[in-house]
Amino acid sequence: MTAGEVARLVTVFERDDPAAARERDAVRARLAQAPVAPVIGLTGAPGVGKSTLIGALVPHLTVHRRVAVLAVDPSSRVSGGALLGDRARMPGGDDRLFVRSQASGGQPGGLAATTGDVVWLLRRLFGLVLVETVGVGQTEDDIAGVANHVLLLLQPLAGDVLQHLKAGVMEVADALVLTKCDEQSLASRAHAELASTVGLARPGRRVPLHAVSARTGRGLPELAAAVLAVSA
Ligand SMILES: Nc1nc2c(ncn2[C@@H]2O[C@H](COP(=O)(O)OP(=O)(O)OP(=O)(O)O)[C@@H](O)[C@H]2O)c(=O)[nH]1
Ligand SMILES: [Mg+2]
């Protein structure tokens, strides 16, 4: 299926009219027996680096799987921003990558109303699905309902780290990703700080902590390997 055909089908799964509903039913029946790909959710505060990380991570993933990225934007601003900018810079490989933005439409919870339906479709057309939520606060944890594995992104030394630990989004995080670790000293300090607080917040449960930099490429092969391992 070409990217154009996928994009048209996604629109059918987003539309709210009888013709679209009929086509959705037909597509659902056709894909009922298709293999179902895992879904990785990426969530975190506005500006933490979700889109940039996805853009930098995707080349490490498309080597192994065909990847669909669904990025939920806060409003009708459907430019795709950093994500599409990064995608434009990606070498070739477009048939292994599909990128789509969705407007959240002011919906609380970090996702759009039709995100679940579109994810249903994408996981039957690709080998791996990444979902970026809108920049979330403390209680927008809907991503846990659509993703098998949730990465919670945090910035180094972003004030009181403990504030994240009581939050709903913290509860649904399967792994933490410390973004913007461009320099070793920053990475080490932030990693140590977060590792100790994570131990306090989730006693008895090991939450992996990845330090990455989309700018320098630090930690990206390791994070990609971890993502592929949990979605094998
Ligand atoms: N130094 C540095 N800056 C980064 C890195 N990754 C992202 N940034 C910057 O952080 C800012 C926000 O990045 P985005 O990727 O747009 O963040 P986001 O979480 O997708 O933001 P929203 O979708 O608006 O919530 C941009 O100015 C990026 O250039 C990094 O690894 N190092
Ligand atoms: Mg973004």
C-alpha cells in the first residue's frame, strides 16, 4: 500500500459520516486477521523533545520494521512541526515510514477522539507504531489505553523532579527517557538525580531510564534496541 493510500484510509478512520463508517467496517473486516503490531507511546511535557526524538530515532527503527508515527498536536495546527522537519531530512526510506499528525481538538487526555481508531488501522498496516501525545501535564494518561509500552520523556534538571512522580503519567510510564543529554556532565548529573528519585517512587518495580540526545545521537541506538526488544 502506498503512503497516499494509507493516508486516505486514515482519513476514513477519522471522518464522522455514513460513507466513512461503511468503508471503515469493510476495512475492519478485511484486516480482521492481519498481524497486529505493537504500539509505543511517547509522552511528556510540552517542549521536552518528543517530536525531535522520534525524528532521530526513526532511522534506527525503519532498518528493522516498517514504522508509522502518529503525532497528536494540541490544536488544528497540523504542520507537524519538528517531526515533519526531521522526516524531510531523512534519507530515502519513505516506503518504510508513514507520518501523520492529528489535531487533539481540545480533547483532554493527551490524544484525539479518533486516535484509538487510527491506531487500530496503523498497527495492522505497519510493523511498529509510535504515538506522540500532546504535551501532557500530570493527569493526561490516556496513552496507556492505546500503547503497549509508554516512554515518559523528562528534561534534565527540570525543576523538582519529584513533581512528576506523583503524577498519573508517571504511573503509566514503562520507561523514562531523559532528553537533551547533549553533554556528558549534564547527562550524568541528571541521570543520577532521576535514578534515585525513580527508586523512591516505584519501589519493587524497575523502570528503565535512558539518557539520550537527539542532537548528538547519544543513546539512540540503545533506546531503539530497547523499543524493538519490548515490541518483539
Ligand atoms: N539541545 C537539545 N535540544 C533539543 C533536543 N531535542 C529537542 N530539542 C529542542 O527542544 C525543543 C522542543 O523540541 P520538540 O521536539 O518540538 O518537543 P515536543 O516535546 O515535541 O514539543 P510539543 O510537541 O510542542 O509538546 C526544540 O527547540 C528542539 O530543538 C536535544 O537532544 N538537545
Ligand atoms: Mg511535538
